[in-house]
Amino acid sequence: MNNLKELINYNLHPLDNLEYINQCKEEIMSNSILILNHFLTKECLDALISEAIQLEEKAFYCSQNHTILLNKYDPTKDKDDPLNIEVKSDKGCVPHDLLDKKSKLNIIYNSKIFKNFLKEVLNLNNLYPYSDPLSSINYNYYKKNQQLGWHFDNASFAITLMIQSADSGGEFEYVSKGRDYNKNYIDKLFIKKILENCIKVNKINADPGTLVLFYGRNYLHRVTPNSSDKSRILITLNYNEEEGTQLSENARLTFFGRIS
Ligand SMILES: O=C(O)CCC(=O)C(=O)O
Ligand SMILES: [Fe+2]
């Protein structure tokens, strides 16, 4: 069985070193995002690219219009209200149960060292997998013209691993203000300006093998349309702070086309 230290570039990213953990913690506190380049070893990245390409034909593609809070447009409300404006998202998704049990992703996802690193850096008490068989680890595919519209996540934090970037477009854009979920605060005017493209936003185009952590529930973010013929492929590693959490049946139907 592979050891975590053979899957990630431990020399660059010593996940159980206190000094390194604190450095990452400071970085996410000051930049609102943590980008760890060359996180995966070349062997691990190659294996995940093969797995992603082999599974691509099994992806379930969904296309939906939604608001920035991932709700449906409400015709009884003002259509210009920033919380009622529709954006479009379309992508393909391969759920966890289609991955080989021996996938290197399962090893990374379940590794005590990795989970402990995440807990420390993201200030979390616990990290548990989803209790449904689909939602914990997902491959996401963005083909030409596919995108993820501006949104806030339902989960407080997001963990992604870039596997293949688009040749053009398919960039991750974000702003690190606009909402404080815990204080029930949302800055509609600021959000409106973003939706109207009046504010300069942060942009990253992660290279394959990069791990990204960010607070998606408070930071508006999107993936711009992939304008190349090469699919953008990205893994989301999804955890919960509470044990026994399932993704809602509605969300499972939307993203995976089935509930189990
Ligand atoms: O694909 C990305 O880089 C971000 C994905 C994302 O925002 C999401 O799945 O909610
Ligand atoms: Fe998101």
C-alpha cells in the first residue's frame, strides 16, 4: 500500500511539521486562500490523471441556473436583487463510489497526517467523510464552454486538487469579502458590482498537482468558462465537521443523477 509520503511532495510540504503547519495557517489567514503548488508527486499525479481519464465517460453532466446562494430564481422577488440574480453552472461529476477502492485519492483522503494538517490549518475540531457513498471524493470535469457561475458554497471550507487545467479559460476567480455567514451578514451592493463585472477579482490558474484550500461559504467564487478543447479536471475532497452527515438528496440528484 502507498504511504502518504510517496503520494505528496513531502520535502516541499511536510504536513506534520509544526513550523510548516503554522506557516500555512498564517498564509490562509492573511490571503484567505492557501495554494500549495507541486503538492502531488509526479507518480501520483500521473496515476490520478489516468484514473480521471478512464472515469470521464462515467461522469454525470448537469447544467443549471441558480443564484449566488445556490437557490432557484424566485419569481415573487425582485429580479434585480443580487440574491435573486441567476447565474449558470454546468460540469460533469464522477462520485466517490465509482473510484477504485485502492485509488490513491482514498489514501490521501483518509490519511491521519493529511486530516490533521487540514484540521490545524482550517481551525476545525473534527473532520469526517460524508456518510452517503457518493459525496466524499468527486472528480469534476469542465468541457469546452462549461463553467461554474458565481456562488457561495454551502460547506464552510473547500479543498480541491487540480488534475488537468484548461488551455484557456477555466480559471478560478474569487473575492475574499462579501459575506460573513456566522454573523448573518451579506453585502448585496458589493455582490451586485461583482455580478456586473465592475470589480477586479482575484484569479488563479492552478497547475496540475496543486492543492487549494479556501473558505467558500464566505468568499464569492466561480470558474470561468473553459474556452479550450482540453477538459479542466479537478478533484474536490469533501469533509464534514459532524459525523454522519449526508449531502442532501436534492444535491445528490443534481450533481450525480442519483442518490445512492
Ligand atoms: O473548480 C474549482 O476550482 C472550484 C469548485 C467549486 O467552487 C465548487 O465545487 O463549489
Ligand atoms: Fe464552490
